Amino acid sequence: MARIGRIIQSGDTLFATHGLPANATRLVRYASDDDYLRLAVPDVDCAATPPQPPPSERDSFTEPYRWLGSSPPTHESNAGWRFRYKHHLYTSDTCYPWGAFTLRAYADTSALPPWRTPSQSATLLCLLEDMLGSITEGLLIEYGEVGIGVGYQHARCCDNPQEYNFRCLLVKNGAVLETAFPAASGNTVAMELDYTGNTVYWRFTVGGNTYEFSQYRTLTPARIDLRWLRETAGGCPPEPETDASVLLQQITSLPEKTYRFESNALLLNESGRLRARILTPATPHKVQLKAGTGAWQDAIETGGAYRLASDPEASEWRIAIETAALLERIDYWTVPSGNGVLEYTLTPYLLLPNRYIARYKLAYFNPDNPPTLPFNLRVLSASDRITIVQNRLLLSDQFELYEPPRLLYLLCDSV
């Protein structure tokens, strides 16, 4: 087996040695023996993986340098990023230089104060206008001069006992930060920052209800910032909520953009039927294979590996992958049409009559064409775990390549 994207043994290559798509870029993970591909201009896609994986972590589908920040959020396994006071992340590159985009995020807000109910109000009547204090906190997702988020606001009158403390929606437009207090229910908030080229839309969906705000304005390419907002106002702002936090479950870009990687001719030891396994966090949009000088053909996936439906043999192969996701590594190998037997010997077992030792030296095991035992022999014991169907010796349910060759010994008698 050989691979693209990781150097483990002779014959392996990095993506750097192949032709790279114009809209993709190749990055080194932590060492010169490991690289990967992603969109040249990064979207902000993130799953519930650490924003900064440790250097020892391989095949994590997380880019080590996509997100930067000296105070990253807490990573909660298979859940997302937990933002609290002072947490801050930002992309290492600017995003969306083409203009129009939609940025979508999902957040769990269960660790915030409750939503306002229909019978409650987020308006205070203080005796004097300057006798009001407030604190606003929450997760704010910023793209340059605009931002969208969710948090809470606790406000009170300094001169009388009136106050409110409600969950709220956050809308940033230039230097202005506005809050909205819907009478909502539910803890999951879907947020969309949608830019058409001349208009910005802020959309929130909570408990099946959608709230939208819009403003004509022009944006320029900027990085994405994820930060915990804390703003106080007035002469008597309340103390912050001790346990307030927001769990960012997902953040992604719409519509999904793709790139196509095409390999050079693969380095194969012998002619055969190609198998390719692709390490990526999302199923590719398309996988194609090219046998010899033939045309590109769509591949099918069987048993976790891609192959052509006609399954031809060839001495030269190429792989093409269309995807929007990070491309971590490609493992590939050929399945020869033979049975993999380099040597076969049958010798008498001198200690017992009518006993024989069958010795097989195997270069590989091909489940479609396994080694066979002569019909006049019956296996009494074997050096390895095997299954015998008629006279077929089954060592596995999938193709296996043996480096060095594998030796199999069978004690048999004649029938």
C-alpha cells in the first residue's frame, strides 16, 4: 500500500508533488512528512474538534493553523467549543474575497439566563435617564464591521428596584451593537450572517421562529472573529453571570464550494485493479479513477475503498477527488488478478504415515482468487487461522499485501 499526504515508506508522496487545483492550497501539518489540502481561501467550517490539536495528533481533520488566539474556548468532545469570558479565536486568513457569502452557526444557549416571556418586558422606567446600569455578554461572531451573536442582558435602575435579565440576540453593525429580546423558547439558536454584495442580513431561528434584520452596506474581505462580548453601561451595571457561557456547535459557509484534486500517475509495484481509501471528514462529492490512457470514470465505494465498477487491470492509475472538505490523505493499492502464491511445496511428514506439510509463500491474499489446496488433501491443522471452503483457503475477507511475504503451513492427510 502507498499513500498521498504522508511519508511513511518508499513510494509514498506528498500532495505537494502532484498538480494542485487553483482554488485549493496545500499546507504542512506539523512536519515535512505530512501535508493536506483545503480550499485556498478558507471557509470557516469546523466540527466538534479542538480548534488547535496537539502536534502529536495525526489524521484529526483539524487544521493546526486555521484558528488562532491566545485564549481559545474550551473544547467539549463531540459537542463543540464552549465560549466564556475572555475567550477569543480568529481565522489566520481573510475570508470571502469574492464578496457575497452566507455564514451559518448553531449555538446551545442553555447556560444563559432565560428568554423573555410574552408577559415580560425588556423596558425599564427609571426616574432619571442616567440612573440605569446594564451588562451585556455573549458569543459574538464578527466579520469585519458586522457581527451576529447570542447572549444575555441584565439591566436595572440605580434608583429603584426595577430590573430585567433576559437572553438576547446580538446584532453588530459598524460601531453600533443592538440587542433584541424575542419572547422565545428553546436552547438552540441558528444564526445566519448573509451578505448579498450590497446588503447585510442578520437572521436568527429560535424554536421554529425566525427573526431577520437587514441594512444596506458594502463589506470588504476580513477575517472571522469568535469572541466573548462583555459590555457595561451606566452608573450601576450588575455583576456578570458567574456561569454564563455559549456552546458553539457548528459554524460553516454557504453555498458549499468545492475543489478538484487530480493525482499524477501513481507509483505502483505491479499491474492490478486499483483500490483507494480517502481520509476526509466528509464524503467527497465525486471520486474518479483513470486506468492507463482511458477516460476518467466515476468510482464506487465498497468496503470503505473506491474502485471502478468494471474493475479493470492497469499498470498506470490516477485518482481524482472533488470535495469541499479538508483532504487529509489518500491510501491506494492494487489487487492483482493472481492468487498471490509465490511458492508452494508439499513434503511428507516423516513422524507419521500419510501426513504431509503444505507450505505456501504468499505475496498477498486476494479474496476473489485465494490460494487453493489439492482436492486429495484434508487439512488437520494450520499455522494460521484460516477458513476452508471447498478447497479454497480464506485468510481474510479483504485484500491483504504481505511485506515480507507470508508463510502458511498446513498439516494434511490424503483422502
